[in-house]
Amino acid sequence: MKGMELLKELCMAFGPSGCEDNVAARIKEQVLPFADEVTTDRLGSLLVLYKGTGEVRENTMVPRRLMFAAHMDEVGFMIRSVDDRGFLYPARMSVGEGRMLTGRSVSVGNENGQVDGFIGAVPAHKSGGSTDFGALYIDIGAKNKAEAEKYASKGDFGVFRTEFEVLGGADPLWKGKAIDDRLGCAVLCDVLAELSETGYRPPFDTWFCFTGREEIGASTAATAAYAVDPDVGIVLEATAVSDVYGTDETWQVGKQGDGPLVSLIDAGTIYDRDLANFLLDLGERENIPVQSKKYPGGTNDTRPISKVRTGVRVAAISSPTRYIHSAACAVRESDYHSMVKLVTAAIKNL
């Protein structure tokens, strides 16, 4: 399974921060035929090794180990209480504002099973036209507390329930939940498969790391990087793009269809300039669409990775994604394939 079908499979999996087990299981099944070693650390990160030849090359940016990272978790919430009427009340983890959530379909549960429901609230005409997150509740169709607790209870998790769809004709949009960052996970799986199938081995060991808890700022990328001890770490991520009507151009980080974005700085990291320039020049040299990220907002797994041990040189490759952190994100098909090509070329040219 590759490309769109793989991304769909991963996006439909249940995997909020702290409950990534189902996603990790699907990824492990995908990478096992191509990996030299697959391990899981104590915090649930999946660490996948593709061994290098050990050949010594001069003027290489990666003398020993290269680490790629993409986080498995998606935006979500936790159940804080269940009332006598059978309604579940969510605690915010990483979902957006309350006004964006009313009426959304959700799945609630844990790694062992989930139940479908939807987010309810006091009607807008009864609440002054606004909805605070604290006023929301989950309706799973239960008649009372006892019935509700047969399916979900305090401490369980919840995520959006959104079908994966292909929209448009040439270079369509792929729409679904959890594209942030199951897209990065799918790209790493595709790159590993291509390396293995073609038989190419870089001189250095390459680690494909699938991390968790990024969306709540408690990323397991730090422990993964400590275990790998890389010279270079490159994070694959989805990033917000505002190429929509009415958005000031100064807030646009890039444009969909023009390839993945390479960052120079964001809210958590100043990126290695040589690495960033290498990726941008590589795209031009190999005729792979790539962009420099224009707006330095947000942060990602490069922040914890860069500070591990004696420090790691880091870069980020991000897919421009519409409506990020909402019930439905959207990416261009061409941007996905350009990211696969850029990552593969980077391994062969670093």
C-alpha cells in the first residue's frame, strides 16, 4: 500500500495524543518488510532502522546517522466527566475553538475500541450566538449515565470522525482528518519502501521515527532522538497554508501545488542554514517543486530533537495544508509526491 491509499488508511486510524497505539500498529505492519530493525521505546515511538553501507565519504553532512521524524498523533480531546443524562464532557487537549466544533461527528474511546457520537451545545439562538469550549458535550445516543459508561468513560479520548475524500480533477485535493501528521508518516513509509525495493543503501544509517504527543507539546521525539543519537534530524510535517480568499498575503506561508516548504525559522527553532539551503538547491537541481516557508509561525518536532545530547542539526520539510487542526484538512496530491521525491533525493545526496 502506497500514496493515497496508505495516507487514507493512516488518517482513518484512531490516534489522539497519548493514544497512538492503533496508528503505530498500522505503520509497523507497513514498514516491517523493508526495515532492518523495528523497535518501540517506552513512550510509544516507533523507531525504524534502514542500515547504511558504513562507507566513509568526505564532505558529507551525515557521517553516522540520519533521523527522519513524523508524529503519529492527531488533534483531539479527553473525556473529563459523564453526567446523569448520558452526555460526555470533553477536556481540551489540542482541538480548536468551541464555535468550530458544534455538530461535528466524533469517535470516543481508546486503543481497544471506540463509539461514534457528535458534539452538541446549547443552541446558538439560546446562547448569544457563541459557544465556549467548556459548554460543549458529546452525545453518543445514551439514555443515562449507566448506558453511556458501557461505551466510554472519564479518561477516554476523542477525535473527529471524517471520511477521506478526493476532490477535484487534475492535481486533486486529498481531504480528511489527521493529515497533520499522518501525511508525514505516509511519506516516510513510501520512502523506506522505495529505498528497499531499489536496493539503494546510503553510507550512513537512516532512522525513520514515528513519534507521539506532538500536538500537546509533550513530544516523544526527544526520547526517540536520544536513542538514535543522530547527526542530522529532518522532520516531516503538515503546516497551515492560507491560500484562500480574503487572506492577507503576508500571512501566507506558501502555495499549494508548488511543492513542500522548507523552513528557516519558526516559533521554536532556528534551522540549520546549510541544511535548508541544501534542500532548496536540491529541489531546483532535481526538478522537484519546493518552496521556502515565508511565514515563521508554529513549531514542530525539530524543537526537542535539536536539543538532544550535544545538539542535532535540524531541518523541516512541510506540506502546505488547508484547514489544519480542524475536522477536515486538505492537501494537494502533487505536494505529497513532491515530498516523497525530495526526501528520497536528500538521502541519496546528503
